[in-house]
Amino acid sequence: MEQRAFNFSAGPAGLPLPVLEKIQRDLLVYPGAGASVMEISHRSKTFAAIHEQAKSNIKQLLNLPDNYHVLFAQGGATMQFTMIGMNFLQGKSADYIDCGAWAKKAIEEAKKFGTARVCWTGKAENYKRMPKTPDLDLDANAAFVHMTSNETIQGIEFFDEPETGSVPLIADASSDFLSRPIDISKYALLYAGAQKNVGPSGVAVAIIRDDMLERVPAGLPSLLDYRLLQENDSLYNTPPCFAIYVVALTTQWLLDEMGGLAGIEAHNRKKAAILYDAIDQSGGFYVGHAERDSRSLMNVTFVLANKDLEGEFIAQAKAAGLDELKGHRSVGGCRASIYNAMPLAGCEALAQFMRDFQQKHG
């Protein structure tokens, strides 16, 4: 069997090895079903149990109050950009925090449905940090405030939610979902594409508060209507059954093997520290992109001071089993995405490779 590389891809990302092994064991015949989980009805008792487990695990991990609902939708976070505009903007004005590439995509989509007012932008600083609440020019009458909790391309992360008063806070948490504890009560809606931390591509998770469902207008397209999605328990049409099954397995792994969100946060901080130390101790050979207090625990972004060496660095890393380290095409450089499933050994191997490469070329 070919040896697995350490996968530093920004997404779809690696899955925990125990989850992959469980999928492999059950792929042909899911226990008690007589068929693969990809072949059974989404209305069956077997899938209903899988679906309920995925929801229950997320509720447990986030300590979710009763006035929140866990929904599964298709179309990824990008479809959520559209749904948010359709469901909650409707010609009104909302505040958007422009902290990078994905925030800009959310803003552009929102403009189709109302006013997407930028209440802060990091563009002039080349998106090197996240703002603090005093930095924000917030409108007390806004329909909502939208934030991107972690920008995968720039490698910056919010560690303190902005204080928005009575204005609902909505977050795209695609790349740091379930990576550390958060106070979910601060959010009216939090959504995430699954393919970074909790499953394969094909499903998005949306966690929505009751009062937001009451704001949904009548007459929306069925699959873009949060209220209809909730009323049908995410089963208005055939959901991405296999992806939800993997979400159930991955969240169970977080609970059983990683100590929940407190445990996975400690694991993630240790991994990130290994790589940021390798950058900081390189004497300028490697240069990190993000300011220190905004450094992402999920996406470590950096460049080589000698840019002519970057292609060689990425190629040699790949040959050494350290895959997908090329930065996003829009910014270049290097990016190590170290989501929940990345083992400590992967970060240790990359840090050692970085030191060895510097010794050869420094």
C-alpha cells in the first residue's frame, strides 16, 4: 500500500485516520443496513440515526442551547453567502468585516440583495490582522454584522468575537469550525463548509438561532430558505448522505479521542507553535504573513525571503511527503494548513524540513 503523505491542503483537507479506517471497514456494508451508507434511503431508520448522531455531536461539542438548530445544506459556504442575502438582507443594509479573500466574496454576493456596508477593511495592511471591536464602524440599525472567523488564504484568525450589541452576528467559520471552544450564544448564525475540519466536501453546516428563523420572508426558493430547511430537518430533498455520515464519524472522534473542543484546541495550539517557531527562529529566511496576535491556528502562511527558492522548497517538500504547501494562487508564497486531523508528527516533520532546507540554502 502506498504510504500516506502529510496533507497540508487548505481543502478538501485530510480526515482523521481512525475515521478513514472506519469508513473503509463499513464502506461496502454499513452495519445492519445490508448496503453501503451511500446506497440507503435518506428516509430510512439507519440514516435517521446517523443524521441524529451528527447533529447531537455538534450540539454537545458546542454546548448548544435549545434555541439553536443544526442544519445541513449543500453548496458549501459559498451558497451560504447567497442564502444570507436572500433570507436576511432583502434590500436592507448589513455590516461586513473585510478581512480577506473570503470576506470579499461574501460581500460581493450580499450586494445582490441589499447594501453590504464595509465596516472595516484590512486591505491597506494587506490583510495581516483581524480587527478589534473599537476598530469597527458599526451601524446600530444594521440587519446583521458578518465576519469571517478565519481567512484561509491570508492565515489570520479571530480569537475574540466583535461586540455587536443587539445587532445579530453572523460568521463564516468554514476553516476553524470545531477547532476550539467558542461562546455560541454570541452568534445568531454560524456556518461552515465541512471540508476543512469535519468532513468531506459536499455539505455545509449552519447553526441558526430561533429569532433569525422568524426573520425569513415568505416566497424564497425552497432550497435557499433557512426556515424551510429547519422545518424539514434538512431533509426537504435528498441530502449529501455520505458527507453527513463522515461528519458524524469525525465529530465522534473529537468527542471520544481528542477531548472535545478544549482538547483539540490544545492540540492545535501545539501544532501551530511548532511551525511559527520554525519561522520566527529562522533569522528572516522564512517570513510569516500575519501579525502575531492574529496568527491562524489553522493556516500558517509564510514566504521565503529569497523568492527564487520557493518553487524548490515546495517541490522538495512534496518529494519528502509534505504535500500541498503552495500558497493560494492569488497571493503566492507557502501555506501549511494544519486543521484538526493533521497529526503533531506532520508539523514536526515540516518544521524539521524547513530547518534542513535553510541549512542547505541559507
